[in-house]
Amino acid sequence: MDAAVYVVRAAVYIAAFIVSFYALSALNFNRFVKQGYVLQARLLYWILVLSLAYLSGSFVLALIYIH
């Protein structure tokens, strides 16, 4: 693969990460987390952001079919 494909893939994943982070910031995680479990709540939030970014980025890349 040439360098342009890597740049496009990286840009898609970074954009998906930013959009995922922005979208999940609309949720109120305080309703779902027990009192005193701040570290676990932050870890869950980052796992959700990374998972959603990977899935949505992979979906976009599959749509434009860059491998």
C-alpha cells in the first residue's frame, strides 16, 4: 500500500474518534454508574469511545473500500 492510503485510513479513524467522543458526551453517565466508581466509569467511557470509533471508522472505510 502506498502512503496515501495510510493517511486516509488514519484520518478516517481520527475523525471517527472525534465524532464518537462528541456523541458520547451527550450521555449522562452519572445515572448508570454507582457512587464512588469514578475510575471504572472513566475507563468504561474510553472503552466505549474507542469501540465506537473503531466500528464507525471501519464502516466508513468499508464503504469507500480502501484496503
